[in-house]
Amino acid sequence: MGEVIDLTAASRAVLEDDVVELTRGLIRIDSSNWGDSAETVGEAEAADYCAEKLREVGYDPEVVVTTSDSRRGVALRIPGTDSGADAIVVHGHLDVVPAMAGDWTHPPFAAEIDAGFIWGRGAVDMKNMDAMILAVVRHWAREAIRPRRDTIIVFFPDEEAGMQHGSQWFVRNRPDIFTGATEAIGEVGGFSLTIRDDLRLYPIQTAEKGIRWLRLRAAGKAGHGSMIQNDNAVTELARVVTRIGDHKWPIRRTKTVDQFLESLSQTYGVEIDPTDSADVIQKLGTLGLLVGATLQNTANPSMLNAGYKVNVIPSEAFAHVDGRVLPGYENEFDETIKQLVGDRVDMECLNSDIAIEAPFDTLTVDLMASVLRQEDPGSVAVPYMISGGTDAKALSALAINCYGFSPLQMPAGLDYWSLFHGVDERVPVEGLKFGVRTLDRFMQQV
């Protein structure tokens, strides 16, 4: 691990002010991802913004156009001082999920500061991390700092709608950007969970469930709604959807979740029985919902579509199912779903992506724990799995070990998970400043 150049009072003030203004600047760009729609245009503006902020301090980033001019990312390689060291990727995504302004306390794209928070869509997912990355490397340029190893900065489009226009495209078409990289850090890890005044857990994401987005189609005989109909597509689809929704998936243990549960048990001072999901949720509250989802495969019916008039029995009925798969249990999921669907309903997989699991016992993760302790002596780093997915899935295809490390100190009692894709998304200003200092320490030394 390398040496760190500590912040002076003046450079710290500049770094912290920069990350606040960068976060606000990015939030003000409406980069809502509406999928393959003409409304999805803000990623290009966000990419240009990031590139310009890098050029301001002397870097020469590449703006990468992926599948169309409106789908753009940014890439920059900063040479390290150790030419023999493997490179590391530090990545974020530029898109956000849409927000309905009428539901919000503050306008979702105004980036207002109130009650110690920056409010807006993307404040947590994940323009805060984008801003921290920009602020750190801008600080390096101003102070003539070089990292120990080559550091590859990448901002992707399209994380929120399947990654086909973003990280998946980059890996397929521009693998040269990631040459020499063996590790990566990105979103959904390094945030604080307050246990007591002198103890905070900082989960480091080391694993993600895989994805199976399924489309079901039932076919039957069209007819008048007043007649007896034994070949009803809606009825057949409803049976299948009910079977899937009611299925009790078995508890499956993975290394990451076992380590996480052991840490939680020690920290909370309670016995946690992973075979009893209700007990886990009862003892851990909102956190228990996350843990429960990483103890088993899941398949949740999420969309239904059939018919056009109440007195007409349609010939087709459709449903969508959101499946999430534990690493190592992909075949079990696929075979179980086939059995639940049966042979009278057609099934199409719209999006299939891998589950991933990276090692926790590494020098890189040790450094994460170390820099967290330097900024927060009461911190304890623990591994965990997320039930969703990130751009790490695409990078893993290049044999890159991926970690979620977007350091952020949250106020005690604030439900971090409710902020993701939620109304009134916001990030604490002081927590953001904590995060950029921590990320600077990490990125210099790793």
C-alpha cells in the first residue's frame, strides 16, 4: 500500500467545498433513465459536465459515445507511481431513476440544501459518489498528487435500466479502457449504520445477487365474456403467477452473508437464526429486510397485462417477474421456475445477469477498514451482499474483483435504504465531506 499525503486545512476546505458543489451540479442535471425512450437524454449532459470538470484541472478525459449520441460515458486513466502494480477501476453511473416532483418536499432536480442535507434525485444513488470521485482527482491535480497504482476513472450511462447502453457496452466494445485492472470500487457500500455513539458498522459490498427478469405469456381462446370459457388465458396466467408469488424459497447460505450475520450477531449482542427470516427482520428492522433477501432466491410477480374490454375474453395474457438469484444457486432458481410455470405458459427471459462474490480477506478491503477508522475511530467494516445489481456485474466479466465502497457517514436513525429510488432522496453534507476525505485516503494508497 502507498503513502498518503494528508490534507492541510486549506486543501481540506477546498476539497470539501468542491464535493458539495459538484454533487449539487450533478443533481441539477436531470439524467432520468426512461429506458429506450426519447426522454432519456440527460446522461449526455452529465457526461459532458464530468469531462469539463476534469479538463478544468488539466486532465484529458475521453467522452465515450455508446449506442447513440445521448448515451455517453467518460473514461480517464491516471498513471500510478508503481508501474508494476495492477490497475484499479473507480466507477460511478450518471443516470438516475425518474422522480415525480409533486411527491417531493423539495424539487428533485434543484439540489437545495436544507436541514444539513442536499436534497434531490441521485443524492445517494449515485451522484454523491460521482462527485466524490471528481473532487478527489481534481484535488490530486491541484496538489500534484499521484496514486500508487494506475487509477481508471469511469462514469457509465444506463445503470438504472439494464446496463446494455452503459457498462455492458463498455466491456464488450472498449475492454482496452480496463487493461491491467484487477479490482474495482463503486456504489452501495461504505455507508454507516449507527449501533451506539461509539460504534458504527460500515458494510462493504462484496457480493450481488444475479438477475432474471422474466416475461410470461398465456394463450387461450378469445370469446364473449358472458359465455362459459374453459380455455381462459387470464385464468391460466393467474394460476402461474400465484404459484410463483406463493413459492417458499429455501434458505441458502453464502460466505458473504454468513460473515455479515456473524458480525451483526456480535455487534447487536443477539443470536440471529438465518433459517428464520421473520426473526431476522424482527431483530434487525429495515436492515433485516435486506438480510432476508440475501438468504434465498426470490421471484416477485411485478406486472400484469391482459384484455381490452370487460366483456371480451382475451386470447393472450402477460406477466413479468423480477427474479434475483444467489451466487451458486442459479441452476436451482432456473429449474424451480420452470416447474412453477409448467408447460401451458410460455416463458421468456428478458434480462439475465450473473451473481457475483468477491473475497473479503484482501489487502484492499483491509485498507478500506483502515481509512474508515482514521476518519471514524468507532467504525467496523463488515462484508455484505446486495439483493439488486450494479455495474460491477459487467466489470466482473473481465476478471475484476468488484467492491461497493462509496463511503458516507449517515446520521443515526436515518434509514439509508429508504433513500434509494425513494421520495425525498438526500445526502447529509457532513457525511458527504466525511466520504470524500475517506475516499481520498483510500484512492491514494490502494
